[in-house]
Amino acid sequence: MPPASPDATRPPRPECDVLIVGGGPAGLSVAAGLPPQVRCVIAHQDKAIGLPVRTSGVSWLSDAKALGLPDHCLHPIHRTDIYSDNESAHFEIRRRTVVALDVTQTYRHLASLSDGHDRQLLLATKYLGSRQDGARIISRLRAKDGEREVTSRYLVDASGWHCAALNALGLASPPERRAVGIEYEYPLQGMDPHRVVLFFGRHALSAYGWALPTGQGTLRLGIGIIQPDSAESPKALMEGFLASGELERMGLPRPTEMHVNAGILPSAPYDPRLVFGPVVRVGDSANMATPTLGEGIRTAIASGKALGKALGKALDGDAAALGKWERDCARRYARNYRFGYLTNQRAAAYGPEDWDRAVRRIRRLGEDELAAAFRSEFTLPMMARTLAKSAWSKLAGRS
Ligand SMILES: Cc1cc2nc3c(=O)[nH]c(=O)nc-3n(C[C@H](O)[C@H](O)[C@H](O)COP(=O)(O)OP(=O)(O)OC[C@H]3O[C@@H](n4cnc5c(N)ncnc54)[C@H](O)[C@@H]3O)c2cc1C
């Protein structure tokens, strides 16, 4: 009998190096960050990249540029108007330019970054579960033509709030506290296309509402609530808001023909544990959206790309690469998000009068302080400045 080939005694080669669950901004960015020769499969349950839209797409021009997002995906916003039931605050944006992303085109751009890599993008394919077999992970996927198994060295959970892979492996459950949002998208009808409105108070208790013009001549009017803090449904709140006359007070057009978007975002404390041996989480499944406004696209892209690079190094034998990525994420998010989450919890319990007081305080903020609060960036100098302003205002007799 001829001697067995050395390969016969080794475990079969994994079908891919990295299986990514979810083709949102986090998963697509992991694939983009992987070295081109790394064999990667993305299982994405939706039929297309970037559709349906489940997010508003607010971001920041400086971050979008730094992340290499193309200009045609970015619609600049120059004015922010903030309302509570009886108060308002108005800001011209001069330095910290906000952008409304064209969400579908942005996600398609992210997918294009790994075109030409050793990548298989499986659309309309749902990840069902995994089992570990030594150093390999065997995962089950379901597509229209049936189920198949994929073997990989690493498994990335980029499935958003579903936490599909971690949940299947018993490593974590989807968070119980979630922001649930609904958006009506309809023509702008002459409204300033560079003005965003945020509203707080009785129509969006335990979260907030927004009106964001897109670069496609539409307005996204949205309301989010935090469950279980609130038992209301976002749709009922939206209908109440539309019937209330508030649209006119805020200078917003009425919906004519419209399209409805809806989405869910985790609202839980940041957990620095991201790496579970060969299973790694990123983006919303790792709760990386800012706890103040729930802004998670830029953090999903930045952390996803960095994770792709770290996985490339790990596959090359650098055993410390994933731990370093995990620590970098903790440095970036853990402290800021702790303060941000406290703010989120406090604000979720606010009544309408609290929101009137909060908007009066917001009026005193400078552009940089407002941006820092929205971005959940709580540096000590910024907090000291804000406290000093508040104390000065109290001394001066203003509430
Ligand atoms: C109403 C709303 C408004 C928002 N507004 C903003 C905003 O203005 N700006 C901002 O920056 N962020 C916003 N966010 C947050 C932002 O959308 C998320 O932080 C971001 O999308 C996270 O990206 P992700 O790739 O981690 O997850 P997702 O975007 O959720 O992508 C995960 C993908 O995985 C797929 N998937 C899930 N389970 C499986 C499975 N079992 N098999 C295969 N595929 C699966 C899902 O279909 C989904 O497409 C908003 C969120 C909501 C809900």
C-alpha cells in the first residue's frame, strides 16, 4: 500500500478562512479590511446590499472623509434645530459638518471595496447556527436552494442586534433593551435641504424624533423609542405627532406619498468582550453605536475595517492581533459609552418638563460641545466647560 499522503492525516482545509454573518456596514467593512488573499464568505439574509434601509444615515463629514466614503454618498447638513414641547435651540453648523449618507450607495461602496478579493457574497442566505470541531467552525446557512455547511477558521458576528452567531453558540443573547425606530420618507416639498430637526418631549418620550433631508429630495421623519422603558409603539407616536400640529411649528412638510423604513438598535451598556476564541463580534452585535443618539454606521465601518486587518494578522500566526483589536475598541468606546449610557438612561426617564429644561441647557452649548455630546465623546475638558457654563447660568439666575 502506498504511504498515506501527509495531507490525509491533517484535518480537511477549511472551506474559507473567515465566515462573516451579516452584510451591513460592519460585515462589509471586515471583508474590506481582510488581506485580498484571505478566503472569506459573507452570509447576508437580505436579497440586496443596502436594501431595505433600516437606518437614517446621519454621520459626520470628517469621519466620512477619513473612512474614504465617496462624495456622491454624502449630503451636507448646515443647520440643526432642536425642539421640546415649549422650547427650541438653533445651531448653524460651521465646523462639525453633519452629513446624511445615501445609505444604499454607502453600503454598496463598502461592498465594492472587497471586489477582487477572495470573497463570496451570499445574498438571501440566512445563517442558522454553528458547531465547533477542533480548530474549525462548521456553520449552517440556508438559501432558497436549500441548506449548506461552511467550514471556517474564524466566525465574525456582524448580524446587528440579532447577535445571530453569538446567540446560536450560547455566547451572548440579543439585548433586551433596544431602540425601535420608524421612519416615514417623503418628498421635501421646498423645505431647506440642509436643515436637520431633532425633537424631544411628549411625542418621543424615552427616546427622540428626527427629520433628516436626504440628498435625493426626500425627508426622513423618524421616531424611536426605547423598549422596554416605553410600552408605546413608534407608529402610534408617529401618528400622534402628525396629528398634533407640531410639523407646522417645526417648519416641516406633511407626508404625501411615502415609504416606511423601520429598524432596531441595541441599547445596552458597552461590553468590552468582543473576542471569544475564533468567534468575534463587531458593529451593533457588539453594541458599538453611540449611546446618546444611536449613531453606529461610522463606528461599524472603522471597527470592521480594523477587525479585518487584525484577522489577516491572526491568520498569519500573530496570536496577539485580535486581543489588541479588542483593547483598541475598549479604549475608543468603553469610558465614553459609560457616560453616554448613563445619559441615555437618565434621558429615557425624562418627562416633557425635563425636556424643556434640557433644551434650555442645550441652547447654551457651543457647536463643539453639542457635537461631542451627540458623538458620546465625554472628554474631561469638555465636561468641565459644560458644568462651568451650567453653574454660571444658575448664578446668573437663568434656569
Ligand atoms: C431607526 C434607526 C435609525 C438609525 N439612524 C442612524 C443614523 O442616523 N446614523 C448612524 O450612524 N446610525 C444610525 N442607526 C444605527 C445604525 O443603523 C447601526 O449602528 C448600523 O447599521 C450597524 O451596522 P451593523 O453592520 O453592525 O448592523 P446592521 O446594519 O444591522 O447589519 C446587519 C445585517 O445582518 C443581517 N443579518 C442579521 N441576522 C442574520 C442572519 N442570521 N443571517 C444572515 N444575515 C443576517 C441583517 O439583515 C442586516 O442587514 C440607526 C438605527 C436605527 C434602528
